[in-house]
Amino acid sequence: MGAEILTYFRIIRKRWWLIVLIFVVTTAVILLNSVTAKPVYRAFVKLQVIAPEPQEVSLFAEARPVGSREEIVAVQQQFDAALRSAYVAWQTIHDLNLGITAAELLDGLSVFADGEFLNVTFVADNPMLVESIATKHVENGFDYYAEIRSKPSTVALQFIQLELAEAEKVLTTAQGDLLEFKVEHNVDSLPREITAIQDQLRDLRLERAKLVAEREKAQAISDQYIEEATKTGSTEAAVNYQRLAANQDAIVAGIRAQEAEYDRLIAQQEAVLVELLDHTIEYESLLRAVSRVQSNYNFLTGKESEARLKQSQATNVSFIQIIEPARMPDRPAPSRTPRMLMVGTLVSLIGGIILAFILEFLSSLRAPVPKESS
């Protein structure tokens, strides 16, 4: 083990110049870049995210609710993705008339979450420009995120509107069939018409029953007069009884005529009732069709209103609030040169040592093998 360590030190001492050269070159490059580079300014926007309402329009059972913390994290990730979108970057470049590419703009962007807060930072070599970039890019991110967020409700709204238009056609057809049935049979409400006919029949039968009672009473009086006329021994009294009996018989005949008229009316109404009852199945079928389609139409109408509300809510991203707007920085951002020097020194030393071992290994492969003496 000690021999191996000595071997390592020997290789490093042998090629120390290579390690020093890599270290010097790396340090020089870092220092040169730091000297020639323009000062960098940093502007940041601090946002607060609260749990949003879901934007999906549920046509059936409600989805399982997600915890507010998970929703906040999801919104932060989605808004981060929107800020890093090349489309949003190009829009910011166009709005501010920047002469850079989207990749160059996004190179100066950093986003990190801190609980329910989201910090958006931009760096640039112009203090006024970096403030404008941070402000405008966050605004464009809001617009793009709102558009993406409203997609589910927009797609649902379009689907519901198509279904609603089809349901309206079906409802119009069903209502037309029901109206045609009512016009053809001269009824508005079949159950109400049947009830009215039944009430009329009940009244007619009641009146006929009264007539029967009156007729039987008159017939009984007539029979009594005839019996008295037979029993009396006076001719004059018999004639009077017979005249009274004839009057009662006339009353009975009149009542029988009224009974016949009531029988005719009852038969007529019974025929109408039978006809209406024959159409009950068809009427109820048409009525159920209208009710079913109307219920579906009302359901879709409610969902359309919900989708419109969700779409409007999505375009107003009120659950992401700007807590601290971007401000123009009054001094350059702290230099990264010390950190870069530390990292560069460490990497150059490690790289130089590794390269020294590689060169030593390659030189050992090229060294001639000594011949054995015969």
C-alpha cells in the first residue's frame, strides 16, 4: 500500500508542470472572463400561489378531491413550465423588441419555489432592461398559463355545445310529435280530458238516476189512481181518477224521453272515453320521450353554464398573486468569480492529476520490453 502511494507521488512529481499548466490556464480564463464580462443585474418577481378550483367539468361523478398542498405544488410546476416555454420567451422578446433568441433569454431565468411562494429571477447586463424583462415575461406567463389552464373547460364546452345542439334538435322533434298528436286528436292534456269525460259521465248518470226515481214515483202515483178508479163505485170519481192517472202517464212518458236522451249522451261520452283511453299508450310514450329529452337538454344546459364559468375563471388566474413586483436594481449582482475560481481550481487540479496518470500509463505502454540474455 505504501509503495503504491509513493508511486502515485512520483507520477505527480514527474508531471507537476502539466498540473500547474492546466491550473494556470483555467484560472487565467476565469479571471479574463470576469474582467471582460459586463456587470450583471438581477431583478426578481415574488408570487404567492393558493389552491385553485379544478377546471375540469364533471359530466358524471365528481373526481376525488386533491389536497391543497398538492394543488399548490402542481400549479407552481405548471407555471414554472409556462415561464420556461420558448413560446412565452419569443413573445417577451417581441414585446420588448429584444435582439436575442429565446434560448438566450431563458438562460437568464431561474425559478424556485419556497413553500407557497414562487420566486422568478432574471439576470441581464442592463438594469432597466432586466426589470422590463422580468415584468413582461411574468405577464406573458400568466396569459399563456391561463390559456393552457382553460383548455379542459374549453374542450368540455365545445363538446357540451355540440351535444346541446343535438339534444335541442331531438327535443324539437319530440315536442313536434307530441303537438301533432294533440292537434290530430284535439286534446291538450289527455289525462285532463279523460278526467273531464269521466266527470261528465258521472253527472249524466246521476241526473239519469234522478229521472228514474221521478219516473218510478210518477208511475206509482198513476197505478194508484187507476186502482182507486177501479175500486170507486162512482162513475164521476172513476173518470177523475183516470184523468189524473193519464196526467201521470204523460209525465212518465216525458221522463222516459229524457232518460233516452241521457242514455244517448252517456253512450256518446263513453265512446269518446274509450277513444281517449285507446290513445293513452301513444300519448304517454310521446310524453315520456319529451320528458326524457327535456331532462337531458336541461342537464346539458346546466353543464354548459358550468363550463362557461370554469373557462372564465381559468382565464383569470387570481390564485397566483404578485406579492413583490420587479424593481430596477440599483447595483450589480454579486460577482460569481470567487465561486467560479474555487470550482475551477478544484476541477483543474483533479483534471491535471487524472491527465498525468493517463500520460504515464500511455508512456509505459510505449516503453520497450528488455530482452532476456541467452
